[in-house]
Amino acid sequence: ATLGTGTEDVSAIGDALDKTAFNANFIILVSPVISMGSYAHAGSRKNLLGENPAKDLLEKYSAHLQVKPTTPPTFIVHASDDKAVSVRNSLMFYGALLDKNVSASIHFFPHGGHAIALRNNPGSTEQWTNLCEMWLVEMGLIPAVKK
């Protein structure tokens, strides 16, 4: 989420690709850590920002506070039984996208914890990749597969 909402080109590392435009065309988030505030995943916040981060860093890395009308279309997936990262992170980001009129799709599944994968997910969570592919086609980001 931070790469899709930030303005800093973190890809510029002094190689030949530095001349390539750095712009996300879309964002796919699975069980995302969005907030560095009250719903933050404590370990992620500490590892990213240190033990006692300054308020400006908390705001900069709270992706829902950085959404702009130019934020790319976003697809979000989260399991309701995720004990590691509160689903409120996904809700906050989705709400921010709606506030800025950014196209977005959000899907909550009852099971999957913080371990939603590309395959072998429990129950209906197994369908998230199909939904994501359909969304990418619907948004015109990838061509439809001819069957």
C-alpha cells in the first residue's frame, strides 16, 4: 500500500532501471498492515519505524492517510479470523479509497487467518485469486483469457 500511495521513488538504486517510470498501475493487498496508529501490527511498526517513532513518521507510513485521487485501483483481501492484523486496516484503506473516488474492491472471508496464500486456502477463501483475476480483467488491466 505504501508503494502505491507514496511519492518517493524507492526503485532508484543506481541501476539501468532508474530511467524507467516508477508508477503502480494497480494495488493488490492481502491481509495488509495499513495503519501505524491504534490498529497497527506492533511488530511491523517497530521493525519499520523503530521503538518510538515520531508522529510525522506514523502519519507518513499510515497508508490510509496517504491515499490521493491518483492512487491506483486497489483489490483488497482479508480473513475475518486474522489474529495478527486487524481487518480494520483493510476497512480503513478501503474507506480512504472511497473518499478519494479511487476504484476499489474489498473481500472478507471467514477463514484464512494471516496465512491467505495463492492456493490451498480454507473454504471460500480459495476463491480470492479467481475474484482478483476477474477484477483485473474488469478494470482493463489484463486481457481476458479465452476459453
